[in-house]
Amino acid sequence: MKTKTAKATATAHPNIALIKYWGDFDSNLHIPVNGSISMNLRELFTRTSVSFDPYLGHDQFTLDGRQVSGSGLERVSSLLERVRQMAGITISASVESHNNFPTGSGVASSASGFAALSLAASKATGLDLDEKSLSRLARTGSGSACRSILKGFVEWQAGSSDQESYAYSIAPPEHWDLVDCIVLVSQDEKPFSSSLGHTLAQTSLLQSVRVADAPRRLRICRNAIFNSDFDALANVVELDSNLMHAVMLTSSPSLLYWHPNTVTIMQAVQSWHKAGLPVCYTIDAGPNVHVLCPGDVSGEVAERLKQLSGVVKVLVTHPGGPAMLENGPLNP
Ligand code: PMV
């Protein structure tokens, strides 16, 4: 390891939060103020290779073929630094990452990116971290990345320390054929980073109410997943997304992530649901809308969405597996 290049490659899926993480209790370690629940997205992935190379003078990072510098490189480097400290080495690394979906558009590329990086970097140094340790490591890169380590439907327990704040799977992907039709209305980079949003959340009068009620929403969401109960899930998922966006809008300064077409889709989904179609929306920190529905109606839902004005693309995704090493699963 001291004289040879050591390399590993891993893939991880992004996830959609059904109950959202918004606001940190510790912003350095990304310890959240409330727990969250998500689903991994099978058709989307980040593939990351990490090579620790004694002949490199400093860390390097390329994303989709482009050299990254500044804060993007710093975030990757500080996760690598944690791995180096755990492994007791000082060698720099070269990181090459590819997303098969648009970066920075509300489809959480940082979640799959830091999950794949944590697995590849730790394996390349010879560390054999368990799921919990990997989840904690990924969390330090981007909070929601701790959920992309695990398979299927995943809960992140907030905890109040580095040791206690990690995610675990509550149901495997095959448990429920829940489909996320991701409606892209814009592929631009989002105007405000989620790190800024987490910091500003506490300036909203509504944040304390949102956080105080989180255990109740988490319980309803967990039970809806266990019972594959779409109606119960739809109500709590839309409520939770609306609460987070209410906090964003009432932060100081106010954060508005929606485009006019975002609202068109929200209204269409609400009217379809009212008319009896099992469907609901949830929106992360971006203008794109995640439209959830049971698998048996996903064809119809995707077709209806494509007819709406301003829709650039609809990506149909299903529950996905855990982060994986290129030549074997995380836990063989
Ligand atoms: O992990 P971050 O810092 O990119 O924050 C993610 C925030 C949301 O996507 C809006 C919610 C979530 O729980 O994923």
C-alpha cells in the first residue's frame, strides 16, 4: 500500500427522501435535527473509482470527464482524509466518478456520489468497514449519502453523535413495487446548495414545528412501507415535502426551488389523486418533481406526465439495492 497503487471501484444509487432531512444539529458532521426515510432509485447510479497513488502530490477528482477544483474537490478530499486517518496512510488519491443522470438538479447526485466514494475509498485502502461504519462515513460527505449505502427502503436515525447517526434498511427493494417517476422540468444546477439550506432552516419560524412532529410522520411512513399501504404513504409524503418547502420559503433569506412548471405538476398530481389515481408528489432541493405510484399504474402515470407542459423528461425508477463494489456486493 505504501509503494503501490491501490484501486477500487463502487457503484451506488441516489435516493428519494419520503420523510426529509432538512437542518443540522451538527453541520460539520451532518448530524440532522430529525430522522428521515428514503427509497433507493435502481435505474440511476454513480460509479466511482478511487486510486491511492504514492506518485500523486495531491488529491484529484474528475466528474463525468471534467476535472473538479474548489469546494467540490475539497469535499471529496476531506472524506478521503477521514479514510486515510482510519487506514493510517498519507497517500493522495485520484477519484473518477460518472453519473448516469444529470448532476445537481434535485436528483441527489451527492448521495450516490459520497456513498460510492466511501465504499471505493475504504476498500482501496484495505479497510473492511461494516454497513454502519460506511453509512457514518458517507454521512460526513453529504448527509443523505448515509442512506444510499443500504438497500431498498432506508431509515436514517438522527442520533446526537457521530456514532449514533447512521442509516439502516427497513425493507428490501423487492418488498414493494413503488415507482418514482422523476419529472425533469430543468436540468440546470440548483440555485442554492442544500448545505446553505440546512444552515438557514433554523431561521424559519416553522422549523421547530416541523421537527417536533417528525417522529409521528416517520412512524406513519414506516408503517405505510411495512403494510405497502399507498394511501397512507401518499398523505404523509406530500405533507412532509410541503412542510420542508414551507420551511425553505420562510427561511431568511427565503429559498424558492420551484419553477412554474413544478407547480403545474403538483396541481396535476393532486387532481389525479382526487379523481382516484393512486399517485403523490415529493420534491427535494430543486425544481424537479418525484411522482410516486404503485407499479401497476406507473405506465399510465408516466404517459400522463409526459403530456404536461414544460416536462423535459420523465425517468421511471424502481426500488434499488445497496452500494456495491465492482467485483462483489458490499456484504457478500
Ligand atoms: O444530503 P444533502 O445535504 O444534499 O441534503 C439532502 C436534502 C434533501 O434532499 C432535500 C432531503 C433528503 O432527506 O434527502
